[in-house]
Amino acid sequence: MTEKQPMYILPENIQRIMGRDAQRNNILAARVVADTIKTTLGPKGMDKMLVSSMGDIIITNDGVTILSEMEIEHPAAKMLVEVAKTQEEAVGDGTTTAVILAGKLLENAEKLLDQKIHPTSIVRGYSLAAEKSHEILKKLAKKVSPKNDALLKSIAMTAMTGKSAESAKEAFANIMIKAVKQIMEQKDGKSHVDLNNIKLEKRKGGGVEDTRLIEGLILDKERVHPDMPSIVKDAKIAILDVALEIKGPETDTKISISSPEQLQAFLNREEKAIKDMIMKLKNSKATVVFCQKGIDDIAQYYLAKEKIYALRRVSKSDIEKLSKATGAKIISNLNEINEKDLGFSKIVEEVKQGNEGMTYVTGCSNPKALTILIRGGTEHVIDEFERAIKDGLGDIAATIQNESVVSGGGAIEIELARLLRKQLILQGREQLAVEQFADALESIPRILAENAGMDPIDIITELKSRHDKNEFDAGLNLFTGKIENTFKAGIIEPLKIKTQAIKSASEVSTMLLRIDDVIASGKAPAQAPQMQSMRDMGY
């Protein structure tokens, strides 16, 4: 009888985890990520200090920043980082909420897996619960007018509460509302906001109270020639994406010169061509030139001689913002330039800060691109101010575009969980998944209470009791330490934060629950999830 030879399908360096081990491994990794950032949630949340291998320091409680800077290797954990990034791109705020929700959904799914409930039953229950949640949220949301500045201010201040910018949140909120309303455009009868048209410029020095809105742009560039004027009033601005220099031939070219006179004539023709370019600019009555490409030395001399202020190598994004701010057309052919193509601003000036020169383009008549100049004592402080302002801008834009808001402080999560249990009745084991989905929603107010040093059991019990009495806006006001009507207290969030967070969290959790086999080549798929951190956390 011949002995059977073993059959090798996968090479020896392949690592494989199957069945329940694969699911537990993925769930554990996701829980570690969620637990890492859950202490940052809410106005009483704490900050994290992130130190890179180069010694760079970031101090923040912004969920997406923390997860982006952490060196995460586990594939399932990376998927939760993507949830945070998606939330950031879609809304600009609510990243911590989305990740905590995803982690809790997976943690609760593990309880069902331990009861021998098949993953497909959990996935179906979660999917139906997410779908129903969106339906309920639309009914619970309050319609608001984009013209309601008081409400927009409450939303912006809610977004910044608990961050380093909290001390100046009222001033910041006013700046952000003015900026968003200035760049807002009407399309098909709806308000549209492109936040790319608000440039955030950071400068050390001064205090947070020196942060201001500039109706125009700040460019990190200085004039190309010292003889140019340092300030131009009532500036007529030409924006070019054509170089003010002689373009070299694209193919190999030979020029035969047999005498010094011929060489001089050749150089004179080059100089005349450049001078003609400058005269076309002068004849168009331009007093300021922003060029996306190069300006050679001869062109700089003639521009300075004509008292025209010029910058070169301005980035494409800044060129586009300048066009929107000043109303200037972007010129690609100097032969066609005329006064109608020029933009306007009251002042263009070079401002020196230390050894750095910057150009301020201010006093634009109806700018559709603006700059918020952020000031602070240290780089770390300014960076955190910037993150807070981005969150606030995202919330204001989402509110203006969708015109729907919900009560904050965990009120909407408690009400959503209550209605989900009441309205979504399924047959069989899917109902257990719906219960766990509702429980995951309740984790948001629970963590808010924990981070504020309150008893989460007492808080959740009282919140449920108040909502059962039809107090639909009852939530946690962590400034007073009481449960009250958070909408009236000005603790308000855009509907889009909640819908996007639930959508992203449910999608990533159901995707991970469907995995029963992890095959990784080379090294192990982060089983001890590059997982020293799990043991440290007591798992």
C-alpha cells in the first residue's frame, strides 16, 4: 500500500486564520481602535498626544487626526480608519462618533456569535436596522432656514466645544458663518457650499483673539523684485497661467551665429519679445500680476519699471481662489488680455513677518473665495484651532445644504434606539441583531456621561424614562451636568453627521462580519494585533 503524499496548495509563508478565530480577531482589532478614541468624545473628552518617530508632536482630540497619525497595521483596524476618513470627507465632523459606533456594533455582534447565531442573520438585522434608522432620522430631524444665524452659531459652537478653540468658540462661530455665507451659491434653487473656497492660513504670534476673516486671500509669496511697490491700492489684477519668459524650443534647435552683432541682435529680439508682453499688461491697465508659471529676470525688471506688483509660481489652487475672490479671468493668451479680464481688490500688499514675506489681497468687492487667518502662540495650538474650525465649517455647510438638524447631547441616539425597538419587529434571530444595533446607538450618550465623570447607568436610565414620556429632545447638557432639552439649550448637530455615521459604521461592521477566512502572505496578519496594545488594555 503506497503512502499518500501531502498536497500543498498555499506556499509555506502564507498565514491563515479561519472561522470564528478570524471573526474574533477582526472584532478585537476594531474594538481596540474604537476604545483608543472613545475618551475624546464630547465636550468633556480628553486629548491625545501623538509623537512620531521623528519627534513631531500632535495634541488633539479629533478622531480622524488621531487614527490617521497612528501606525495601524491590522487590516480590520485600517477599515475603521477609512470610516473616519469617509466621515471627514462627507461632513467634516463626527469622526469619533462613527468609529465608536462601528466598534460597538462589532462588539455587540460578538455576543450574538457566542450564542451560535449565524453571521448572515446578524448582517441582515444590522442592514435592516440601518435602513430603518435613516427613515426614522428624517422624521425626527427639524427643518431649519439657512438664514437663521443664531441656530448656525449654536451648531458651530457645539462642533468646537471640548476642543482647544472652545475659549474663542463664539468669535470663531461668527467668522465661520460669515465666511460660509459669503461663498455660498444657489444652484437649482438649493444652497451649495464648496469649502475649498475658504483658505485656512496659519501664523504663529498673537493670540487666538487675533484670528480674523480676510475678504480676499493671503498668499505665502513675496513680490519678485524689490523695486516693485510694496503696496498697491485699488488694484487691477491680472491672473496668468502663461509664463512671462521666452519659451525654449521643444525640439533640438541649432542657431548659427557668425558675428557679435548677430548675437546682440538675437538677444535684443528676446528682450523685445518680453518687453512686448509687459506692455500688453500695462496697456490692459493691470497694476498687479499673479502668474502661475515663471517670470524671468528681464520681465521682472520691466514690471518693476512700470510699477506693477508681481508674484510668480503661484499654485493652481491659489490661482483659482484668486479668480473667485477678485473676479479676474485666468488668462492663457496675453494677446487677448483687456481691462474687462482684470479683477479688483482695494489693497494688495506685501507684509513681512520675521524673515517671511506674504502677500495680502484684501477688500475684494464680492469675493467667492476667502481666507481665515488663524493666530496662536504655538504651532500645536494653531493646528488644533485649525481642526476645530474645519469641524465647525463642515457642520455649518451641512446644515445650510440639507436644512435639517437634530438635538445633540445623546438625545437623538436615545430616541432613535427607542423607536427602532418599537417600529422594527422582525421574525427570528434578526430581531436580536436589531436589539444590539439599538444598544450600540445608546453607547454614544453612555460614553458622553463616562467622559464627564457621571454615572452612565443612571444617565441612560433617566434618559430612557424621559423619552418614554415623549420628551424627545431630552439629552445631556454637560455644562450644567443635567438632562434637559438640548435643542433649546443650543446643543444642536446637523442631521448629516448622524446619517453618515450610521451608514459608514453599519457598512463596515457588516463587511467585517462576513469574513470567515483571512489569508495573508509573508508575515502574519497582525494576530497579536501588532497587538501588544490589546494585552496592555486588558483584553
